Amino acid sequence: MSDMIKSNLPAKSNKELAEDLLAQYPDVDRAALLRSFVAGCFYEMRYGNKREERAACDALNEIQVLATSQQP
């Protein structure tokens, strides 16, 4: 697995890039993946250093914004 860095991103939309990344793991349940990610964020908020805590807060806030924008 190669690291995701800005200089090697193909010229695609963000949604296409997301779909390409997730398509690499066809047998993975996307809901379970999201639950694991969110649980990891809460772990970092409790036990991480200040940088990890801030990154976790940012990720959780972004998830809430995205979820709110996708509600019917």
C-alpha cells in the first residue's frame, strides 16, 4: 500500500478518488469501516497527544458536517 501524498494524486474529483480508494477493498463493509474510524477518533481524543486530539476533533466535526449535509 502506498502512502497518499498530494504530489501523486491523479487528476480526479475528490469523490472519484474516494471511490477508487474504497474499491481497493471490495470485501470491507463501509459502515464498519466508518465505525472503526470514528471509534479511533474518540480513542485519540482520550489518549492521544494534543496534535492527535486536535486531528480527531477535526475529523469528527467534518463527519458531522458531511452527515448533516446529506440528511434528506
